[in-house]
Amino acid sequence: MGTHTHITKNIAIMDRAYAVLQNLKLPGESFSEIILRLGAPKRKPSLLDFAGTITWEEGEEMQRRIKEGRKRWSNHTRQKLGIP
């Protein structure tokens, strides 16, 4: 059986810094956990993070606008290059 030993350190912080940490504190979270959460390396967002954030209709409208923009850009480029 292993035992976990947590060494604690006392640190001095300004009242304002303490208030900021207190406001960031989630229910049941310790101040050490806040610091670890905030200091953890940030991961790149995944496409799955955005799942369900827009309605089906909004997605359809976005696709329509993208296709429309691509068509306009293609026409503009062809015109600039003199391609019929």
C-alpha cells in the first residue's frame, strides 16, 4: 500500500490576489486546486468542444453563406485574371 504525503507551504499573497482566487474558487475546490487548474497547460480546443453550440438551421445558413462567399471569390478571381 502506498501513502501519499502532501507537503504544504505557506505563501504570502496580497488581499486583492486572495479575493481573485476566492472568486475563481469552484464549490468544494481548495486553493491549491485553483492554482493547479489555472496553471495547467492549456490544450488546443477540439472540434467536439463546439458540438451542440448552434442549431441545425444555423449550421445550414453558415454553409450557405460559405458557399456563396466562395462563389463570389471565385468569380472575382476569374474576372481579375481574365478567365471566362
